[in-house]
Amino acid sequence: MKKAQIHGQVFIYILTLIITAAILLYGYNAITSISTKAEQVEFVKFKNDLKQDFEKISTDYGSVEVETYSVPSKVKEICFYQEGEDVDFHPLPDDLNPLIKDSISDETGNNVFLVIGDAIEPMNLGRIEISNEGYNMVCIKPSGNRLKLRLEGRGDGVLVEKA
């Protein structure tokens, strides 16, 4: 074999490695991007399903539905808050996420809080009643990325309970 042929083969091997690495890097980035978008879609679908179910049942007085939701894996807890000045309500728990406390004390109108790590995603689902023995907030941790709620229509709102 001549020296020029050996140098030519080394060049081909190096070029092959560079092209292979570029293809693998592009594939990894594409899969990561698709995965991130899938998580975002799952999150938006969960929020929309929750909102639609609350809107649907809130005007149907006395009707009861047990709904099961597929919760995105990043959501660690869902807190429902009932606004009101009822003296029978106990104060908010001390271990409650400070961002939720701030949102409630600032009277933002949000009454559902999705806890995602140290962050929260607030929502307003209309008038909510809580059946939690004097407390005006109930926080539910999803079990196996599932959330099962009992929703009862109140004509102008929804009574929320863990099912």
C-alpha cells in the first residue's frame, strides 16, 4: 500500500466518525425536543380537561361525577382553595407552599394550584367548595400519575372531594 492511500483511508475514517457523531447528536436533540413537547401537551391537556369538567358540572345542580385524570409526572400535588370569609374556616396550614399562600393573600382569584417542584401553576376554575371539615383548602397528591375527584354541581360552583 502506498502512503497516499493510507492517508486517504485515515481521512475517510475521520470523516465517517464526524458524520456519525453529527447524526447521533441531531437524533438526541430531536428526541429530547419531542419528549419536552409531549410533556407540555400532557400538561395543557390536563389543565383543559379539569377546566372543562368544572365548567360542565358547575351549572348542573346536584349532579355528581367521579372523574379520573391523567396527571403529568412533574405535578406533585394539586391544591383546591375555597374563597370565603367564613369564621368556621381554619387558617392555612403552616407547611403550605409559600407561593400558594402569597397567591391567596394577594387575592389573585386563583383557586387551584398545581405544585411542580418548588414552583406552582395557578388556575381559576370558578367557585369551588371544599368538603374538608372546616378547612378551606385541600391538597391531593396524585397516585400513580392519576387523580380521582368527586365533583358535585352546586348550580353556581363545584363541590370538590377526593374520590
